Amino acid sequence: MKLKSLIILLIFLVPSILSAQDVLRINSIEEANNRIEEYIYVYEDTANALEFESIIDSTYTKQFIPLNKFSNKLSKKKPYWIRFTIINHIDEDTSVCIQFSYKNHLIEIYRLSDSLLVYQKTGAFTINKLNDEIFPFTNAIQIRNNVENTYYVKIKNITDKRPSFSLEIISAKKLIKDNLQFFTKQALLHGLLWLMIFFGIMMFILNREKLYLFYSLYIFLTSFWYLCHFGLLHIIFPGFPRTVWLYHDIFLLSAMILYISFALNFIDSLKIKIKWIKYLRLMQYFLAIYTIWLLAYMLLTRNQVVSVYLSFVISSIANIFIILFIIELFRCKNRLSFILAIGTTFLVLGTLEAVIQQAITYNEKAWLNQQIGVLIELLIFTFGIIYRHKLNERIKLKAKERLVEQLNLNYRFQEKAKEELEIKVKERTVEIVEKNEILKKQKEKITEQRDEVEDQRNFAIKQKEQIEIQNKSITDSIKYAKRIQSAILTPVSYINELLNENFIFYKPRDIVSGDFYWVKQVNQYIIIVAADCTGHGVPGAFMSMIGISYLNEIVQRREITQANMVLNELRSQIKHSLRQHGKIDESQDGLDMAMCVIDTKSKMMQYSGAYNPLYLIKDINGKPELKEIKADRMPVSFQYGKDKSFTNHDIQLEMGDTFYIFSDGFIDQIGGEDNKKYLSKNFKKLLLEIHTKPMYEQKVILDETLQNWMKGNSQVDDIIVIGVRM
């Protein structure tokens, strides 16, 4: 609509509008503030499209609702119009203003007076110019004296907070005085903060400690946050982007991150162990990740609700951690930790007081009180840094004094040692001369003794030659005995005919062995024996020959094929042949043995053992399981109190089952990194890993495993392992 049409419209409409509405007559400021809400009318622009020339149309003026009847469910981003009419009857010398409480809005003001329209702008994001109506850097406009003025105010919210329609009538002198006090306090505060920043930077340059850098950055971000929060940044720097205010929570969170860095570095320098340090570090990492996410989110969406509410929750959690940290600092009973705790306490108290006051009064200036706590905190931190620096200098000075004292002590010690050394050199010189005389005499005796030793050496060489001849004769005899023992053992070709898949890992410690294996078939039964005789070498070999002889007698000739009966009978024969009756001076020799008897028709296997167990591996539901059938804890010989019958175990074999019998030589072998025994648990694990491989390959793996385990250690006992797969 053109300006001319608008003026004509105003001429016709203004009188009817003014007569239709109530007028607030200001006789005193206090009375007017108590009654002002009765004269305020509100209209919600749901279409977000109305301008002033439309809103004063009678169609819309009738839709204005009294403020006390207006809904509390306000939209966050829709514009609102408020309307009120005021006549100032206070003394002409008293200039009166109306101050809007809206901080984060754009405010357009239309004043109708005597059919004249005056348009003005104010709000925190409008740099106001000084004129006769609007006060600079405030949300206040001046009310003319004794003139009826109707105001239409359009409030457009640029944040995601719900708007508020509260107004306050205030004296212009008081408003100017309050603003002057506010700016003076802020100038003093930020002046002190920047002096501290400069101090921290200088300390960082001089000492190269990160502590001072974190200290300066923490104060800088705190100052920057206050400048943004109270709108001072745009006053000091008019060209600064307005949207920076939306991100003031980012600066607050960053300041908290830097505070934690400063506190942690302060604690590290004290060498104090505090259990809450790790939790503070986790909180710091969490705040850093959240700050980065929030910055990206707000750059993309400009949604400040997330910033306000989430940042409040996150900051509250962080403050709880800091309170617990303060308690821990007080428990340390250290002067520096006490300084850090006191400073942080003022920060927390100031913040709590500001939060509580804002919640009660909903006044953003509540945060002004927090500045006092922050200022005290930073002054205490500055004192702590200076005190810490002096303490470090004092420690360095004491260290230098101790070093000088130690150097002087060392010098005196060296001088004394030098004098004592000179005396000792003289004494030693005399001793050397005397000893030289003695050495001459000893040399003559040594020459005589050397001749005697030479004669004795020649005699020893002759004795050595005789011993070597005797040793060769004995070795040859033992090697011949090995041939005899090998001839007695069951031939491998015979075993392979009886058992398709098998291996025998046989490794004597000496030339002849005390361990032996024995395999025979009697009727439909195949008997498999792995035995360990008392001792090794020649004594063990003699015992093995006795055992093999009796097995041939009992099983092959007498055809006893029940496993435990064979062991019982073998024990009786050995006790009889070695005359074992329980006397002190008689032989204690015997055998440890594992015996398996397989019925080739029914695939039923009997097992009986003397100390040596049976390992049986079956596939159950596709998963191999190793079952240990334990042996009786008694040998095949005489033993006090253990002359009962051996146990006979019946086991039904299936195709693919694998079983192992063995002596204790492999399990007891010393080796590995700690020179310990191989142990049965490792042996079981090894068998489970290789049981599916071909039997000849299992034998090779056992040999390689043994060699790797021994690592240069000698073999401690004879070894035998027999494996059979059905």
C-alpha cells in the first residue's frame, strides 16, 4: 500500500481505534507497573505475513486479546503483535521510558499520536542510534509527556525460546544510571580478565608450560562468553556477525573443557594421585565430542532448543563431577590442591546462585552475580599459579644448595681419599718388594712342582686311555643289549597288520630303555600295552625284559585276556620273582602300565591301568571331546596297603574313535621358557589339535613338539606314546 493511502487510512481509523481501547494513565511509576498488564493486548500472527497497515484494520484489531486472557501455549517462531495506549501525567522534568524484557528478539515499534505514525526499531540485535525516542543498547523507548500514544509492537523471535510480553515503566535517569553502572562493571571485569590473560601468556612464553596456556584460553573463552551472553560483543565490535550469539553455549562448553585441562595439569604438577582424575578426563573427552557435534548441528539447523536444553543438562552433569573433584581436592590436605579447590568452589557457588535466581525471576541479569564468583575464582587461581611458581623456584634453589653442598662434600672426600691413597701406595710398594722376594722362592718351588705335575699328567693320560677302552667295552655291551631288547619288543610290521591306523612314539633316554610296548593277538582279542619300569638305562631294561617275559607267559601261553586279571597276575609274578614281602631292605622295583584289550568282533575295549591313564577322543555332535579314563593309584609291584584288584573299564568303540596310552616321560619333560614340566593339560590340548591328522604325521608332530619344548635341556626320562584310531 502506498504512503498516501496509508495516511488516509490512518486518518479514518485512528480515532475509532483510540476510542475503543483502554488508556493507561501514568501518575506514578510504581502504580503504573502494577497495572500495566491490564492495558496490554496481544495478537498472534499465525500466517507470519501481516504488516502494520493490515494489523490496524478493524478486522484484526477486534481479534487482539487481553494479556491476562491470552494462552500460555506460545509458538516459538511466530511473530506476535502487542498493543497498548499510554498517557504520561508525571512531572515534565521526569522522563519516563517503557523497557521491553525481550532480549533475543527483533522489535518493531509503531507509535500513533495525533494521527501521526512513527516507526522505530529496537532489540538486542539492533544497534540503536541515539535519538529522542530510543535509548542506545537497550530495549527501552521514551514516553512523551501529556500526550496520548498508542503503540503497536511487532515481536519477532530469532531464537527457539518462547516470547515474553512483560513491560516495565522506568525513569529515564534510572535507566541511564543502571546502564552506566552495568557497562562500568563489565569494563572493570573484562579489564581484569584480560590482564590475567596477558599474565598467563607471558608465563607460558617464559616457562613453556601448557598449564599457563590452558589458564589463558580458559579466561579468554569465559570473557568471550560473557560478551556474547550480555550482547556486549556487538557493542564493542559493531561489524561482528549477529549469529555468533546463537553459539554462545559453544564458548561456555569450550571454557569448561579448558578448565578441566588447567585443573588436570595443575594436579599433575603437584604429583598428587587423585582417583577422580580419570573420571574428569572421561568427562573432558565427552564434552569435546558433544561440543563438536553441537557446533555441526547448529551450523546445519540453527536450532537453539537443542543448544539450550542439552547444554544445560550436560553442564549440570559436568558441575556434579567438578563438585566431587573439589571434595577430593580437600581430602588431599595439600596447600596447592586447597587453593584449586577454593577457587573452583567460588565458581560453582556463583553458578548455582545464578541458576537459582534466574529460575525464580527469569532474569538474564542473574548471571551478573556469577561473574563475582568467576572473578574470585580466577584471582585465587592467579594467586595459586604465582605461589606454585615461587614454590618451584624455592625447590630449585634448595636443590642447587644441596648440589653445591654435595659437590663440596665430594671434593673433601676426594682430598681425603687422595691422601689415604698416597699412604697406601707407599705401604703397598714396601709390600710388593717383600712379596717379590717371596715370589722368587715360590717360583723355584713351582718349577719343582711343575716337573712333578708333568709326571702325574703322563700317568693320567695312560689312565684315561685305559678308561676309554673300558668305557667303549661297556658301551658296546649296552648297544648289544639294545639289540636284544629291540628283538624282544613287538615288531612294528606285526603291529601294523593288527592295527591299521596307529603310531608308536618310542624314545629311550639312554641306549636301552625302561619303557616298553607290547602288542599281541590272542584269539579274537588284541592286547596293547604301554609300560614304564622303575628306573631307566640298564636297570630299567632288565626290568622291561622281566615284564615282557611275564606278559608272554600270562597272555600268550595262559590266554588270560581280561585286562585287570592280567595286571593282577603280573603283579603276583613280579612280587614273587623279586622277593617282595614288605621288608625294608628288599627291592622296590615294579611297573606303571596301561593295558587295552580290544574285542575285534564286538569292538568292545577293556582298559586297566597302574598309574598310567587312557585318553579317548570321540566326536560328539561334530565336536571332538577328550575323555580321561583314570588308572588305579598303585603300581604293578608290592605297595603297602594297596594289594587290591585292579579296576577293569569296559568301553564301546566306534569308527573314528582315537585313543592314546603312554608313560609319564613326555608329560614330565622339563623345558619351555620357565624350565617347567610339560604337564598333562598341555598334552591333552596337543592331542585334541592333532587327533584328526594321519597317525604317522601325529608321531612327527609329537617329536617336533618335544624338541621345541626341551630347548637344550636333556631328556629326563624314557618316553613312549601309543596312538590307535578305529
